[in-house]
Amino acid sequence: MIWQAFWAVAQRDLLLAWRRKSEGLSAVFFFVVVAALFPLGIGPEMNVLRNIAPGVLWVGALLSSMLALQRLFEADYRDGTLEQMALSPVAMPLLVGAKMLAHWLVSGLPLVLLAPVLGLQFDLSGDALVTLTLALLLGTPILSLVGGVGAALTLGVRGGGVLLSLLVLPLFVPVLVFGAGAVEAQVSGLGVQAHLSILMAMLLPAVFFGPLASAFALRIALE
Amino acid sequence: MLTISNISCVRGHKPLFTPLSFSLQAGQALHLEGDNGVGKTSLLRIICGLSPADSGEVLWNGHALTRQHPEVVEAFRATLCYMGHNLSLKEDLTPIENLLFEAQVAGRSLSHEKGMDALRKMGLNSRAHLPLRVLSQGQKRRTALARLSVTAAKLWVLDEPFVALDAHSLDNLRALLANHVQQGGMLLFTSHQAVELLQTNGHAIEVQPIRLVAA
């Protein structure tokens, strides 16, 4: 029963994202545009492009995931679906976790898949592209999980979008530092294991506490 | 049995209604009456556990529904079906998809055939595969009512269920509610219409009024 409800929520959100493609695509399009404009603006100096690539790609991924965060619980809050989730005999953190999984599949995974292609514009080596992909694979779920807590806390608040940015962006800084740091380390010929391990160490508690904290905040929003 | 004991609700430092107590047993229907803004919706949300009460308690089979008794809360939710002002339907899903997903989220299984049958009874069989956003407000409400007819929940808590329905749908709904109560279900609803009897198959089910008085 529990996993049936979990997959039902995830499936429903994926189906809704498929039917409202423009919402999901806008964040991906933003990421592509940001990553494509930088090389055009800076010029064809390869060393400069290689040096700025990790930061540009990670900041782009971070900001584009922020675009999708605001909508994470908003529609469910408006149409009453969130009330039904709160009243379900299935634990609410689990259902919230399913929503976060769907959110990452729609707004995070496309960034992970696109990043190596966009990295080519910055003349990143094959190894650096692999590291970038791995770092984003570990980092973007953290953005969805931690960002989900912020989205839940600001749900129904006037000017919630600005508040969400103020609340969540400082929390994204460690992910940005170690995510971009992993690629920089690879470009500089240093080991990347430490950076990736730290990202993994951030991901694991986020998987556990993110849905729990979000569910708690959502219950407060519903009251 | 659902027992409401001295429940009160405060909004903006002002109590909405005088403390209220009543109980609801199997095979019983209660109609919550009161003027606009007296707190009918707030009371239903308190009973369901969506909002906290400012005083008093809600008991399910004699056990208080509090965070200290999660097993009681879980058992209560498994028997509860709540329909609020928002219908909990997704505009980009079809009526049948809404029914199937909703059942799964509530931890129940519902076959496609049974879902279609419920929609057919509400006169929505030709609309079952259209996105909900192209349906009228009344058809959306009928979709929500079709969801009621397939729920296995024993306790139905409905906020203004008779709104925006045509005469035929109203008859369908009254029969649905009467059937539920006749089969031992529990019904608590708000309505601005006078509802004293619910009729099904020639049987009349008496509806008892509960009056909310502004504090």
C-alpha cells in the first residue's frame, strides 16, 4: 500500500509535467541559454572558458532548478490535493518524497544529461565532463530536496518567490562549492574523490530529512 | 464512533462559535448548519485533523486524535473521506485518471472498470477521457462525487456537497448519501439548503441538524 501510493504520486506528477511541458522545459531552456551565452560573451579564449566552466554550469543548474521549485507544491495547495495527501493513511513524508523525486526527474535529470553537451562549448576534457555529470547527479537531488523544504515553508506566503530565494540560496552554497570544486579539481589534475564524497555525504541526510521537514512545513501551511 | 467534545475555534483572537459537542455513530447522518462565516468549514477541518482546535478534543472510538496516538490517527484516516471546497482534482488529468490516482494515494486499489462505472452513474461516461479543464464546474463536482461512490471510507465529511449540481445530479447525490448511511456509514456535511431527509429505494434516512452558534 505504501509503495503503491508513493509511485502513484510520482507517476501523477510526471504525467502532469508531460501534459504541461512548457513549465518543465522553461527551466531546462534557461539552463541551456545561460550556458550557451557565456562562451559567446567571453570569446574563444580556451583557457578562460575551461577555468570558468565549472562555476558557470553549476550556477546555471542551480538557478534553473530554483525556477521550478516554486511550483513544487503550489498547484496541489490550490486545488486541494495537498489536503488529501495530508489525510492519507500513508505517511505524508513518503508522499512528499515522491513529489520531490518527480520534481528531480523533470527539472534535475535533464540538466545532468545536458551538462556534458554544454560542457563541450567550454573545451572541457572527457574526464572533466564525466566528473561534471557525476557531481550534478549527486548535487541536483540535493537542490530538489533542500529546495523542497524552502518551497514548503514559503507555501501560501505573499511574495513567497523572493523569500524562497533568500531562504534556499545560502543553503545551496556548499553544494555549489563542492560540485564546481570537483570539476575544477579534475581540470587541475587533482583527485575528485573528496569532493564527490562530500556531495554524497550531503545527499544522504537530505534524502532522509528533506521529505520529513517538508511534510512538517506543509502541515503548518495547511493549518 | 466519532465524538466531538467542547471544540472551539479562534480566528484573529475572536472565537467563531460557542464550544460544541456531539457524536456521530454508524448509520447516522448529521447536517452542520450555521450562517456564513460561523466556522462550519473550520470545524470540519478540525475534525479531519487539518487544523488544530483551540480547545476541546476529537475522539475516534473513544481515543483522542492527537500526535501522541499516531496509531489512532492512522486508523481514523483510513476510514475518512473528506471533500472540501477545493475538489482535489487535477485539471490536466481526465476524470478516470483523477479517480484512479486518488484511490492509490489514499492507499486503496480501484480497477479501471469500477472507476468507469462510477463515472457512468454520474453521467460522465462520455467525458471520462477528456481533460478536466474542459468540463463545466458541475461536471467537475460530479467527478468528485464519483470518487465518493468508490471510496471504501466509512466516515464521509463533506463541505457543501450540494453546490453547483443540477436536479438530476442532486437526486443522484442524495441517493448516494442515503445508501452510504443505510449501509452503516457515517455522514457529516454542511449545507445552506434544508436537508431533513435523504431517500433511497423508497427508504428515508433522517438527517439530524447540528447548529453552530456564533460566539
